[in-house]
Amino acid sequence: MEQRVAPGATDDGTDVRRHIPRTDAVLRDPRLLRAADRLGAERVKSAVHRAQQRAREGAVPPEAVADTAVALLPGSAGGLRPVLNATGVVLHTNLGRAPLSAAARQAVADAAGPTDVELDLNTGVRARRGRTALAALRAAVPAADAVHVVNNGAAALVLAATALAAGREIVVGRGEMVEIGDGFRLPDLLVATGARLREVGTTNRTTAADYADAVGPDTAFVLKVHPSNFRITGFTRAAHITELADLGVPVVVDIGSGLLTRHPLLPEEPDAHSQLTAGAALVTASGDKLLGGPQCGLLLGREDLIRALSRHPLARALRVDKLTLAALEATLNGPATPTAEALAAEPAELNRRAERLAALLRADGVDVRAVPSGATVGGGGAPGVILPSAALSLPEHYAAALRTGPVPVAGRLEAGRCLLDLRAVPEEDDGRLTDAVRSVEGRWAP
């Protein structure tokens, strides 16, 4: 609770401005000196000025100016805040999709300064940009003759369409003309590259014969798009890659979710290796989804196609920076990612964690219970797949209070309760999660 005094006066009636410490004196506070190194001198000085103004207005006593300035400082120089993902969506787009592994975070820190991203240190001459990251990606998908990386999954498809099909036709099934999120529609994206789309089949059934009838001299490639954020069931038919590989034109497959090899929990999710071995000439995917890496777009396939893409002028505009290359390589070469660990979490262990955390919080007087939950992959991956999970069930008002707390926690509302699903919360964050819940009682009066 802030101590308030009459504006412009101290408790003894004298002018408060006479007691407010000078800016240079406040800035010598060791806490503010350390903060200046972390946040910049101007931001710290601004916080001091705001604290002094509060003292002039009587909101805080003059002797509390330094403490107030410290409290006004942000946690970092950036505006993004770390969030605990207790939504039950493993790859939550609004939370930045895949969290990076510790190895990838260290690689980003190591690459933050000058690096050999385009320099051969042995010869002292220019080298292929990101060559070690590309080699790691190539090794992860042996079925690909060559690979290339751009700044996101949509960019990968745009580069392929621009380099291979500008002014020509792309044959695509009508049921695969999808919207990929945030209002971006695949047809609009492809037409913007200068290609013409030729739709074949119907929404629910498209056969190999439909593609064969449409392929002609002006066809640049056949496009297969995995409808990753929805599922059509019932009377359906979709042509397999093996049926399209002999049509005389390349088959480009957008698998979307970035699964490089098959995953036992996601048997219906397409992966790059399987698509290439089935006959796809080029596969595009995202790096920040099931791969568990940074945001980037992956292109894998025939060497001649990858060469044409990488040498196209648009490739320069879509290239990734050294931090992304570093994170991607560490993701491919390093230990299991947080995404992989979240997918592999055993429901029985999640239940044990939920029961233990609920017992701890109930002992502190919190209205909480452990409940079964259903998590999802998210990020456009594995639609309809429910991952058995466990959650902490709290009163509804906790949702907003946790989101806006000192350590933001994102949960979900279900049947009038706030659920904190544990599948995407690393066990080492259990203490932070329970501390955040405990802090609500002191900050919120429902």
C-alpha cells in the first residue's frame, strides 16, 4: 500500500520538492547502476523521473523515490514477456509456437556476436551461408538430395511458386485450397507469385485421374497441401504421392507442421522423409512446429530444384539470419526439444504432478483440484488428435489474474473453471507455476 501525503507538502507541512532527491543522486543507487547496464541509461533515468513525479504528487514519500524507480523498471529491454504455457496447446501460435531447447538458446547466445556464418576461417574467404545448419538438416532427412532454409513456412511455398511457376500453372486439389491462419489463404498467396492455379477434383474427393487430366505443357508442378488445421471425414478420397510422381511434372508437397520423420503418436501426420521417398520432388515445412525449432521455412528435395530456388533473387529477401541458423542447427543436433518432451509426456506422470501440486496449493488455502484434461498439438498439426493430460482446476477469475501476474501464466477456461494443463509446462517450472497461483490470492478480490 502506497503512503499518501498531501500534494506538494510533507507530513510537517513543508514543500515536498525540497526533500525529493536529485536525479544524479538517485542514479547512484547500486540497483539502478546495474539496471542501466541491462536496460540502458535513458530508460533508467526515465523511471527515476517518473518516481520523482510521484513524490511531487504525494503518491510516495521522497525517501521512496529510488525504490519506486526500481519497481517501475521492466524486466528486460525487450517488450516480449516469458509466459508459462498451461493452455494444453503444445504449439500455441499466440505464444510463439515451439519453445527452443536449452541447446538452441545457448547457440543463439553464442551466435549473437561476430560469427563465421559466411566465412571459412581456414582459408579466410567467403563460404556458403549457414553451411553447418544446412548440413545438419540434410543429415536429418537423408531422402533429400539438397535443402534450403527461408524465414517461415509460407515463404518456403512462395519461393517455390515464384521460382518454378511464375507465369505458369500449378495444379492443386480443390479440397486443399486452405486458409493457413490469420486470414491468409493459400490461393491468394500463390496467385501473388504470378502463378496461375488450376483446381481439380471436388472438396471431398480428388483422384489421380483428376490431376492427370489437368497436367499439360504449361504445368509447372502439382501441389499437395496437407490440410493441417482441419479434417474432412466420411466419403473422401485423396490421391497419394506415389500416384502423382509419374505425371511428368514435379510434385511439391507442403506438409506444414515440420515433422521430418514419422512420429508414433501422430501416425496420420505427414513427414518429410515419407513424402520424399514416395516420390515428392520438393517438400516444404515449418521449423517452429513439430520440429521444435525456431521460426523458419524448410525446403527439401531434388538438387536441381533446390539450386533453382536458392539462386532466385527472392531467396535473398527471404533468407534467415544467423540466430535462426544457430537455433536450427542446435535443434537438429542437440537433445530432445521441449516440444518432443511435451508430446512424449506420460499421462500417468502428468496426473501425479497435478495431484502433488494441487495438494500443495490446497494446503495454502487455494480452491484447486487435479482433473483429467485433453491437450492438442496446435500450430496446425495433427488436427483431431487429443493427447491425454492432467490439469489444475481453479476458479474462473484466476485466468485473468494469472495472465497479468508477475510471471504470466496462460491457461484456458472450461465449464466455468480455469484449467492449467501441465503437458506443455516443463516439470522444472512447477515451482514457478504454483508461486504464480499463490500470488493471485494477494492480488485479486473476486
